[in-house]
Amino acid sequence: MKSRNILLQVTTLAFAVLYCLALIFLRDKGVLVVLGGAGALVALYYSSRYPTVVLGLVIVVIGLCPFFASVRIFSGLPKLYADDLLFFYVTAYMIVFYGFLRKKKFHIGSASLLVFFFIFLVATCVPFFTEPLAKSAIRNFTETVILGFFFYIVYLNETEENNIDKLISYVAITTLCLSLILCVEVMAQSNPLMKAAEKMVDDFVYLAPSYYKFLGTYYRPYAVYFHPSEAGTFVAMGLPFVYYTVRDKHPLLKYAALALAGAGVVLNFTRGVWIAMGIAILVCNFSRIKRYLPAAAAAGILALGVFALSMSDSGFGKRVFDPSNLSNRLYYWKVGYNMFINYFPFGIGHMNFKTRYLEFVDTEPAPPGLEVKEVFVADNVFLTTLVEHGILGFAAQMAFYIASIWMIAKVSRMYRRHGDAKNALRLNIFLQAALIYLLAGTFADVQLFAKVTKMFFIILGMAMAVCRFAPAGGATPSVQSEPAGSASSRVGGSMRPLPNTF
């Protein structure tokens, strides 16, 4: 008790001294800084008691906070965005409770995955020293790769068997909120947040509905993201989480939630995301749905035919059946390949595609009607990596991605083999979300999207935590206890059956 009183007195004295110094040197801003620090200390105390709430808040902020929301505490310092503030707060949480107080055990996860990541990190950084830096290169690289991997470590350590389903629910609720925002925006045909972002963010252009009406095409909603493709990718990655959360709910709630999430993906109109989601669901659930594939294919062809006959002249229909988008992509993919060959082996540098692209536009014949000067990205994560980070960066990136997917799939099969239905299903939805992210990258530079890339690392962290639930050595994992005589308890010595996956 005496030592606690001394600690309290020392802390109070230190706070008073800091407060006085802040008043003297920083004046009104100093007051805000000190009060903010005091508030953070109080928040840290409650975070230690309710860590799942903090982890859920991180997911909600990443998913729903406008990408341009920022604050500049002092002139001359960089802006701090909402995700950055979360980073500093969670860093303090990790240092206090995993470092100073040692109240929690720190996990590094898979050592081989760490090796793959650090090889990827080093290989990606090489062009920073061989080519000029793009304007936002360091910022974007930090936002995506560095902060993304930091959140991976946080969720790897903080995800436990007693909170994993709550974290999945946070992702599901965030996805449903975002889907609702997308649907409302499509109906309203306007986004005031993006109009404000045009005035606040350099190089950001809001393609308002008037632009699409002029071209006779379909308006793609932004929600709170830098680009419509980012919003569509996030919703598609969250759709398996929605299914997991509502799969045992009342049918009315279940199908309403799935319909809302599906509507968000459809109305966002990112065709690459549609393809990615379809492939991911098919691959991860093939054994369960293969008997339905002929009927589903027939129904799909019929629905496509009806749609083509009834809505081919609408803006939505024109975009679905517009072949020029693919021919345009093939053109600047070829140009990108020529850039890669010219800058072999180290690449042109992170985010330098936009500034170097015009030097190569004459290396391939441009399709009619394409404004080559309006092309800013390669719209392909793998080609972009080849162009900007060279063959070394590409090989390291692919090794990290493949290792991540393989590890999740391997442990998922192990759980399935031993009848641990719950963890097998969890890993199945993580695997689907990760595959959607990577496959969507075939048609968009998703690695430059800060929010969905952070979510990819968060999902990877949760997946590796679920892999940690398995006993060392690959032994049969323990199945969560069930009430005696329940339908899910053992019958005749067999494990409970695996429920239908999504």
C-alpha cells in the first residue's frame, strides 16, 4: 500500500510539472497535449480490462472513418490521420502491457512467415535507394506495409479463443454499415464527403455523378474511401465475416444481412471484385457446393441473358458489357511490362508508375478513345510490383503472399481432419477474405489502398492466432466442450460434423 501511494504521488507530481511546462512553452496547444495524454492514460487503463473493445474500434475506424480525416497538432509536422492515431495508441498499449508491466505473453507467430515478410520488406525498400522518391511514396509505404504489419502483430497477440467471435462480429457489422452507406450513396447520386475531400487532399479527384451521366455510364460510389475499388474490396472481404456472424440467426435476419452485404458489392460495381469474390468462394467451398454448380451455372447464364435483353441500354448494363475497359487495361499492362524490362532488375520506385508511364506510352499502339495521359496506375498489383520494385520485390511479395495463404489453408485442413468444426470454419472465412484481397489485385492496385491493406494484415493476424490455438506438433486440437447429449457432442466416438462453410 505504501509503495502504491508513493507511485501515485510521483505520478501526480510528474503530471503537474509537465502541465506547467506545457503552459509555459506551448500555451493553449500544450494544454490540449497534456489533457490528451492524461485521457490516453485513462483509456489505456480501461483498454487493459476490455482489449476486445479496442481491437473492435480499430476495425470500425479503419472501415468507416473517412480516409482524409486528419489533424495537424503543430505547424511543420505531418498530418496525423485517424489510422495513425490508432497506431500510436495501440503502440503505447503494447509497450505498457507487453513490455513494462509484462502482464501478457508476446507471440511472434510463425517464424517462417516473419522471415518471408522481412525479405519482402527489404526487397521493397531497394528502389528507394536506386530511384527518385515519389511525392507520397514514404507515406504510403508506411501506411500500408509498416502499419499493416504492426496491426498483424497486435491482432496475432490479442486474439484469443474467448474473443475471436466478437472480433469477427466487428468486421461483419463494419461491412454491413459500409454496404448501407454504399446503397444510400447510389440512391442519392452524391457524396458530400468526397466533395470536401477534393478541397483537402492533394491529387484527389472526385468523379461525381455528373461525369458518369455525361458518359452515359454507371456511377460508382466511394463511401468513405479514396477510390470506389477500395470500398468494393473492403465489402467483399467482409462478406464471409457477415455469413459467419449470422449463419445461425433467424432466417429473416440472416438473409437480410447477406442481401445487404451483397447489394453493397453489386452496387459498388467493381467487376474485378466480383470475379475475385466468386473465385474465392468457389475455391474455398468447392467440396460443399460442387453438386450445385451445374444448376448455379445454368441459372447464372439465364439471369445474364435476361439482364442483357432488359437492361443492356442502362448505364449499369453498358458498363457490364463494355469491352473497351479490358482492351484499355491490356494496353497499359503491356506498357507496364515494357517499363519493367527497361528498369530491370530493381524497378522504378514505389508509386513512380504515374510519373514514368508517359515515357513509354508510344511503345504500344493505344486503343481508340483511350486518353493515355489519364492513366495513373497499372491496375494490377503484380505488374505494379514488377514495375516499381523489380523482380526481387515481386518474388519476395509473392513468397510472402503464398506463404500466408498456404499456412492458413494447411491449419484449416488439419482442424477439419480432426473434427474441430469451429476453428476450421473460422480459418475458412479468413482464407476467403485474404484470397479476395489478392485476386482483386489482378484488376486494381490494392496494395496502394491503405485501409484494405491494413485489413488484410489484421485478418492475417487473426488467422495466425487461430492457428496458434492448435497444440504444438500438429496433435489433435481440443474441441470446445459441449453439453452432454447435445447435437454437437460426440456420438459413438465420432467428432461433431463440420457445418456448411460459406
